[in-house]
Amino acid sequence: MSGLLAAARDRLFPLGVPLAWRQLAAERKRFLAAVAGVTFAVTLMLFQMGIYVAIFEKVVYPHRALRGDLVLTSRDYLNLYSNGLFTRRRLEQALAVEGVESVAPLWVGSATMRNPVTRQNMRICVFGILPSRNPFALPEVERSLGVLSTTEDVLFDRRGLKEYGPIARLLAERGPVETEIGDRRVVIRGLFSMGGTISSGGHVLAGEEAYFRLVPAHPRNMINVGLVRLRPGVDAALAAERLRAALPRDVTVFTHEAFVAEEKRYWNERSPLAFVFLGTMLVAMTVGAVIVYQVLYTDVSDHIHEYATLKAIGAGDRFFLSLVLQQAVILMACGFVPGTLATALLFAVARSKAVMPAYLTAGNVSLVLVLAFLMCALAGVLALRRLRNADPADVF
């Protein structure tokens, strides 16, 4: 075994084990402290980037569940849960535009839902639809459209917060679940999968009559969102221009992709998420850089006589810079692997416990790899100042 290890070492390092590794490994506690600092920084950066992306995917769960090549909203539209209303007549006018195949209204309101077990109330988003013009591309909704023709039956989002109650379990054990929404009796007869967003912990889907019973303040002739489906082969961008020309200025026309992008833009500009994300990234890099700097600076100080001897016999700044950069690469590599594994574990927990679509992506991993190297390299270059200011004549 020792012979195999020696052969592998000689193949990897034909000129011997690098000096940078020998110096780092000589002080194990110091080395482990530096690796822990890099691991912490990598984990925090990767986790923040993953959660940041996941939040903006989470806010568009309902948008991605909608089927429609084009989307109509009020000109006062801010986000899906805070939008103006426009008259339902605009959908009928849209049907007359060339290339439009069908239209579907979507009502969006909110009410309090009573947990059937604890009897506690919590706000929930209520979607209203016409079962004959279902705007959702969800197979579970398609299969349950028949139950939405009554004034009491609704479907519940199984991926909503647990505070709404164990609805899925109760349905499996007892059948339809009776509770209250907006102080009115409802019967949950089925489930669908969407997931909560920043603004709402969950969703309920109701037919037209049930919706106006649960959200009585909503004007019947006004809608929140209109979904437009185009005939096969019709260009969405061209059809959007036709609709903008044909409809009054009280509505805004989006392509489906632009509708999703608008929601993300709103939350990016109107919420502190970007600031928190950047702040946390800077904190992670600063903490990691400080720990690595302390370790490398102490290493330089402990070996100042050896470094001074090398300077005296002609070793220049490039040699010492190369040495420090090698140490930076070693620390980055040793801290990056456990940091990435720890983040993958945290993401698995986030997906199962918080229903957050958080994943490691090649782009995020590559970016954090570069940031981790820059962090270690910067700390190493700063630590070199101790050596640059050392005069061999003074040291001896």
C-alpha cells in the first residue's frame, strides 16, 4: 500500500510535495481553521444564491401553472396578489382579434381559512375560474373540474403551509373535508399542487359561483387576469401587438414569458431581497477572507527567517506570490468540497421542509468557486505585506 501511495505521489508531484502544501499542513490546527473559514464562506454564498433563485421561482408558481399564450391585466397591475381590475368585456373583445382561439378569466382574492383541526384562522389566496374555461395547466385540476360547479366545493393546494391543517391526510382518511373560508362553509373535495409564494402561504381553487360567495366584495363584472390562447402557429409577439392595438388602454398585454418576468422584476425592485442577498454574500466573503488572512499572515510570520533567507539568495516577489497563490488554491479546494456538500444537504432540507425549489446549479457553483479563489488569493496577497516589508539584514 505504501508503495502505491509513493508511486501516486511521485506521479502527481514529480518534483516533490509542493512547499505551499507542506507549510499549510505543518500546523494542522491552523490549517483546519482556515479550511473551516473557507467552508463557512462557500456554504453561506452557495446557500444564499440558491435561496435567492428559489424565492424568485417560488413567486411565479401560479404564473407557471397558468396556460395561456398571452395574458391580460389591468394597467394598474403590480403583482398577482395586488392588481387592479378590468372589465370582463375585454376578453370578449380579445376573441375578435385575429389568431385568438379562446379566452379564460381568472379572479384572484383572499379570505381567511379555518384550520379544521385547531380552528385557527389564516389568510389564504382564493382563485376563481370558469370550469368550462379552465386557465390552469394542472392535471389534478383538469380531473376535478366537475366538483367546481357548486357553490361550496373547492380544491386545496397540498403544497401550502402546514398551518392550514392536515388537509391531504384528512382527505385520504375521511374523504371530503368541511371547514370555513371567509366565514362561509366550504367542502374541500380535492387537491392540486402549486405551492405558496411570498404573498400567500397557500391557495384554494373555486368555481365562479363559489368564488363570489367566498369573496363577496369582488365585482362580478370585473376580473383580475385574462388568459388568451392562440391558434396553432400564431406568433405570440405579433398577436400581442394586435391585441394592444385593438383593446382600450385600461389593459396591459403580456406574453406568458413577459408575465413571469414582470412578477420577478416587481419583487426584485420592490423588496429588500437583493440587498439582503448581496449583504450576506459580502459578509461571507469578508469572514472567510479574514480567517484565511490570519492563518497565512501567521504562517508568514512564523517562517520569516526562512523567507528572508530565500530573499537574500535571490528569490523575488513573483516566487512568493506564486507560493501564496498555491496556498490559496489549496485552501479554496479543501474548503469548497465540504461547503458544496453541506449546501446540497441544506437544499434537500429546504425542499422537504419549506417547499423551496433550491438546487445547486452549474452557474452558481462556478461563480462561488471563482469568488472563493478571489477571497483566498486576496487574503494571501495582503498577508505578503509582512514579507515585503522584511529586510533580510534586519531579520538576521
